[in-house]
Amino acid sequence: MGESVAEATIIKWTKNEGDKIKIDETVLEIATDKVDSEIPSPFEGTLVKRLFKEGDVVQVGAVIAQISSDAGAAVSDAPKTVTPEVKKETTTAQPTVSSTSTAASSSNDYSQSNKFYSPLVKSIAKEEGVSLSDLENIKGTGQEGRVTKADILAYVANPNKQKTSTTTTTSTTTAPANTGGSGTITINRPAVSLMAGDEIIEMDRMRKIIADNMVMSKHVSPHVTSYVEADVTAMVQWREKVKKEFEKKEGEKITFTPLFIEAVAKAIKDFPMINVSVDQTGSKIIKRKSINIGMAAALPSGNLIVPVIRNADEKNLLGITKSVNDLAARARANKLQPDEIQGGTFTVTNVGNFGNVMGTPIILQPQVAILAVGTIKKKPAVIETPQGDVIGIRHFMFLSLSYDHRVVDGSLGGTFLRKVADYLEQWDSNRII
């Protein structure tokens, strides 16, 4: 699941208890903070027991299902177990259903709540006699304010200090530990009145996460945005010249995105201090060795996700193009793996896809910069020639760089952005891919 992934939500079970399962056949679908994944079975047999329900949040490494290699075996016949980290196969020496089932069944005691609580939190609450009203008033420190094991244990140790205010116009946003944030802040949201004909639309899980991350990023980093306009005529003409032959030879299209990513990777090599992060204390700079470039891609829902091209500086243009096409296709099909959206050190987003000429993107923490590329438009321009200046039609685009002004000053941000534009403007029209 990746080193930074500690838990996942079970979205859907694709197999019922009693169903036969083949090796590598999908058993369930899960969701982490930003990506949905299908979990295949490492065993062949019969699904004896599902230990969690749809909607439950499960820690990585926890047993989530039991599969018997004998279709007629009972639960007590030492079935094999399946965990979210499906690289391991374990056999229970004796039945483990009783303890797991107790934790799962305890969730029924708190079924009247509109909030989500993990089976472990519910189990602890039941054992410690925590009422539903008290549980709902515990201040959660997990994702989206969710109550964690540490929160419920802290409440049990000192109930009077763990309750949170129920004021409807106040909520909290917690900066993740690796973003350099200062912890929990209070945000006073304005009251919103409803008018005739208004429709209330519930945010989906992804939209809520995006909203929280955007607010957090603005709190963590003082954003500054610089702009340049680049004459990319040579690049546009080169792509037009090679795209048919490339598709015929490689079986896929070459878009502008890999050209942008290559230019960014080169510029990062020239200005490595743009490829940094700020540690949790906010006083130390982490200079990244790897150049892992994230590219914003659209999901079927309309939300954006950022798969990462790792070590982009070590790939040639063909390698970058194949990576871009593969990640974009699997993003559209909801087939990205959790590891593929982690570890980015710099991000590129193409606002030109929406017909926008420029944008002011929000930094994806804990990175310190993000580049937005606008749409490419034809414009009349003054062209210098040995015979004098003439007016011609050229292809122009805007590039905009948002950066964390704590560690990237205007000189570095502006010079880096200009360097990216230079690489695009100085494109070799005779280049062979």
C-alpha cells in the first residue's frame, strides 16, 4: 500500500461468504485518501468469513477475510486469512473469528450515529462504557476529523478534556505531520442560509479530501505565483511533424504533457532548490535527491488525481511519453495503485485542457512548487530577421508557477520558471524520438 498508507476504507465486497475464489480474483475494492484499488485473493478456495463491512476503515496488516482451501471446510478448520497487504500468506493455528467478530459486531451499538467509527474504536468505546453522545463529542484527529484509537483512549483516560465544541459554524483543520504545519487551527465558517429552489448536494469522499487538503496547503504555505509567456512555435511544429509516425511506430499518441515534464525535469536539475520540502518543525529544508514529477489527471468523477512519474530526469522523451499515457489511461479507468500517487516532489497541472490561458494552482503538500501550463494560442508577433522585423503568426502559451515563499523567493521562483520556458522555446525542430 505504500509506506505512508496506514489504513483503507472497504468500498465494496465483490465476493460473498460461501463464494469460490480463484487466485488473483478480485475479492473487494478499497479506497485510500486518493485512489481506489481492487484487492486480489492470494489464495484459491472458498470465502469463509468477511470480518469487516462495507464502509469500515481497516488498518493495513489487519485480517479482513478468511478463505478455506477446502470448499467444505468450516470456519473452525483453520482457514487461511487475507490482509490488505496481500504479499503474505498466513495460516491460523486456531480460530481467530471470535475476537475479530466481537470488534465488528460491537459497531451495532453505535449504529444510530451519522458519523463513521472504525470497528476498533467502537469496540473500545463499548468495553469502556462510552455512550453514543460522548463518542460523538470526542475531538477526532484522524482524516476528516475521524476519531482514532489514540483519541478514544485519551478520552477514556481523561473524559473532561477530550470533548469538542458542537458549535455548527466552527470546525478544525489539522495539518499533516509532514507538511510543516503548526497543528490544529480553528476555522470559523460563515453561516449559510437556504433560499427557495436551492439544492443541497453532499460532497463525495474525494471532494471532501480535496477541500481539506486545499485549505491545509494555503494554511501551511504562503503562496506566490509568477508568470511567463513562452513562444512554443518550434515545439508545436515539431510535434505536428512527428505525431503520426510516432503513433504508427509506438501504438500511442504523443501529447504536449511529456514535453512539459521533460522541460521541468531539466530545469529542476539546473535549480535543485525548487525540488525541496519543509520538515514538520518548519525550520529545516529537505533537499530531494529524486525528481518525481506528479501530473494532474482527471478522474471519471471530474475530480483530479496526481499520479507520479518517478525519476523523470532519468527517462528519455519516449520513456516519459509512455509513462504519461499509461498513468493517464489508468487514472481514467480507476486502476491506479496507491504507490503511484505518492512520493511526488514537484507537480505539473495542465489548465489548458479546459481552455484556460493561465491559472494559480495550489501547492500539493509537502512539495514547495507547482506549475500550471495554459492553452496554446496563435498570436501575431514581431519576428526579428536579418532583413528587419516582420509580423508573423506564432504559437504562445502562459506558464504560471505557484511556490512556497518560505523557502522559494521571487528570484529562484522566477528564474526557474523562465528556464522551463527557455527549454520549450529552444526546442530542436530536427529532434528524433
